[in-house]
Amino acid sequence: MNEGNTKLKLSQQDRFNFLCHIGLPCFNDCCSDTNIFLTPYDLFRMRRDSGLSSGEFLKRYTISLLGDEGLPLVVLKMSEDEDKSCPFVAPSGCMIYHGRPWACRMYPLFPVFPGEEDFLIEEEFSIAEKPSCLGFREEKQWIIKEWKTDQGIDIYDKMNESYKEITLHNYFRKGNKLDLERAKMLYMACYDMDEFRRFLFETHFFDSIDIKKMEIEKIQEDEEELLSFGYRWVRFSLFREDTLKPKGKAVDKLLQARREEYLASK
């Protein structure tokens, strides 16, 4: 374990003590006054557990921003109480625990850099005489792999990796930026899934794409398939990758017509 200025770096085999439970005096303290950036899969799981439509969830519980590259950034909106607490936290704990986002699942670990396997732990939390988080005083020990398995991280990593392929694309590394219309379309395809479903199935979108009927049915019925298709569509539409197979030679005109048809209906 290597010591930094304010953080401790953990390799894959380093062990750390941690266990959070309702018996700790600090239970729920970490769920207030914090910035949690939500990935599309985070929002999908949270929205599903809340029972709300994607549009209603986004409106009620998130703040939407634009990054330097024109990429949409979605942040969980804290409550307007004195503690700025998470809107999904009750005295007994998280009300959407099975759908909680990646950042909450990984706590108390923080990624070093995208793509790296090592993680960091806040030093002031874990080794101070009076740590802010008393979970570090518990006897339960973990290595990173064990913690990720216990917290159900694998599916999050898989779905988030697909989104990283968009946000870290060479298109942006070359200095390109999304205009507002393209940013809105990416936001719809990756975050507002109910709206994206309407875009696909109420504008005859699939008339211009070579895709099997069985796959279309999966996209219509399975929201994870819908999200995965959204990633494919974004890469095809924004970066001209061959993630989708268009019908005929006039695909640009067809897809533009579908976009204009959708935007005109809003």
C-alpha cells in the first residue's frame, strides 16, 4: 500500500477494512452534500427501482450540464434540506439500494484514472485517530475484487465501458465538440430511454436500418437491450462507425429526416 498526500493507493491484492451498517453512528452521513455523476446505466437502474419514467426521473432527481466537449453530464440532485441529503436515503438506509449507482457501490474506493485497475481510499477517512467513516474500524477485510463482487459491480463496469467508448472517443481527442442538437440526441439515446424508445418506434426509424425483427423486438421489450442499442446508434450517428448497417445509399438523408421528424414533434 503506497501512501500519498491525502489518499492511499490500493493495488488489486492490498487488503482494507470496511463494513457499513445501520449500527454505526455515522450511518448515512456519507450520503449528503456530495456530487454524484450518473452514468446512463446508473440512471437506468435508479429509475427502474423508483418506478418513474426516465423523463420524470431526470426532471425530479437530476441536474443536467454540458461538458467541454458538448457531452451531457447528469448529476444527482441533493435535497434542499440543511444537510443536502440524498433524496433516496431514509433513516433505515438507501430506499433504492438494489439500484444504487456505481459511485455508491464502490465507496469507499475511488478510481485512480479511467482504465486503471488500482483504486484510492481517502486517508483521512481510514487512518485518522477519529475517522469520518467508522466503517473502517470494522474487522471485515476485502481486496478490490472481493468488494466489487459483493457490491454487484460487474454489470455496471460492463455497461459503463460501452459508454466510455463514446466519451473517450478519438472524435473528442481530436478537438471536436458536439453542437447542441447532437448533445440532445446523445442525451436522449443514453439517458432518456423512454423518449429514445418513442424516437425509434414512432418515427419508422427501423425502415432505414438493416436489422432483424427478433432484435427489434428485444430492443422494444428489454431496456438493457435498448440502452445497448442507444450506444450503438450514437457511435453510428455521431462518429460514422459501422455499429449499424443502413439500408440503401441515402442513409444520411433518411436519418436526418428521422431526427427532424422527432425534433418537430417536441
